[in-house]
Amino acid sequence: MTVEILAPAKINLFLETGSAAGGFHPIVSLIDIIDLCDFISIDESEKTSVTFSPGWGIPSQNTVVQSVALLKKELGIKKNFKIKVHKNIPPGSGLGGGSSDAAAVLKSVSRYCGISLPEDFLIRMGDAIGKDVPLFIGRERCVAEGFGETVRKVGYDKSLAYLLFVPEFKVSTKEVYSNLDIMDSKGNLTEGMGKIKIILAAIEKHDIPAIEKHIENRLAGSYFNLYPEAGEVKRYIEKATAKSFFVSGSGGTLFAVFAARKEAEEKAVNVKVEGWKSFVAESLKLL
């Protein structure tokens, strides 16, 4: 029996960080889950194997391999699996592809084995693999707090559309956070939560200018400091589209927000950037 699943990407509509503690930075973030997805197939096999296409230099000890190993350890699963991941979400792009793949495999392999796991248990397992994995367990627009392990769904009454520009180069999240510390840039998480509430109210009204006005990402300054060419691309595409662009996660994706997919598609047609790939996506409602 073959199981086929989708692993969606994410956009950070707001991201604030505090001072590092125990090697990690506390955050508050408003996250939209979007319909740019990796495709994953799972089959029972004599030996567990994980393959990616395209490979994109993904290491052998990746999040999918870690997810299977953790499930076997925690649940005593004896079966082996052949897992194929068709990658549409570029790695190292701030879109959470690896974390989403891990969450999808955690949920699907356990179900494949006839085991129904509560969401809070899946979130705890996901947190052991990576700090962005828990937000993909519910696959809905959400607010993440703590070190990413506390996730609160905020609903999908209003869908948003996005135009994304993703660079060919990979961005190291660890390097961006380390550089953030060197820059001594940190924010107020309580104030950040207040700003998230303002964005959520603007989303409810489908007020795109108000959403754009309040989007912030503490990591953007560090990203542009490390990758100045990204700042040049941002200025170019903003001039070409007459839209504001923002950074998702630790970079390198730059995104603009629209009320409808058609608007994003119209802007995408005539804007090309060498070394960058564009995508149009929108809020994912249900998978």
C-alpha cells in the first residue's frame, strides 16, 4: 500500500526574537501555511530508505530520517519504509520545507502503522527533531511562541496570496541567528504579540496595506547583513512590482502579500531575477 501526502511551506508574517537561552532564541511568530508543497510517498519495504528529488545536497541525516528513527524508538515500530520526497520547497529558503517533511512523515507513518497519536504528542516529538516542526503538525495559520514548541491555531477565515522570490543559494539559519547576536539585535516578545494581534485584525478585514504596514522580521537585518545581494534584489523587485517585500524566516525568501492569487500572478509575469526563482502561492486551508 502506497500512501501519498503533501508537506506545505510556511510564511512568517511576523517574527520577533528575544535573547538567546540555552543555545536557542525565544520567539513570537505569526505563520501562514501555504500551498507550495513537497510531495511524499511512503511504502512498506524490507529496508528503510529515504530519497529526495531533486537532491539539492540534502544530508543523509535529514529530518525525514530522524522522524522515522524517532517513531521506531518511541512507538516500537518494527516495519521499514521506502520514502520518496519530491522537493518543490527549496531548502535553506526560510519556508520550512525540511520541518514540514518531518511533520508529514511523523503523522503519516504512525497512521500507516494503525497508530493514532494525539496532536500534543506529535508536537513534542516534532520539537525533538527541529524547532519549526511543531508548527506544521496542525497545518493551519498559527502563532508560535517559546522556542517554537508552543503553537496556537488562529483560523483561516481570510485567505492571503503571495509572490515569492527564492534565491539559488542556501541560507544557514544558525549563521543568521549567530550574526543577530553579534549585531546585538533583540526585541520585546510581549510587544511582538501585540503587533501580531494587529496583523490578525487586518487579515480579518482583508486590509492588505495594514498587513504590510505591520509585518516585521527581526532576522531580516541579519540576513541582509550576511547576504547584501538579497537587499539589492529586494529593492529591484519592489520597484518593478510597486509592492513591499519581506523576509520569511531566516531568509532567503522574499515575499509580497496580495488579496487574491490572480493579483500575485499578474505581478509575477514580467519580473525575472537571475539566480532567483519565483513562486505564486496562497494560504492553505485544509490538507
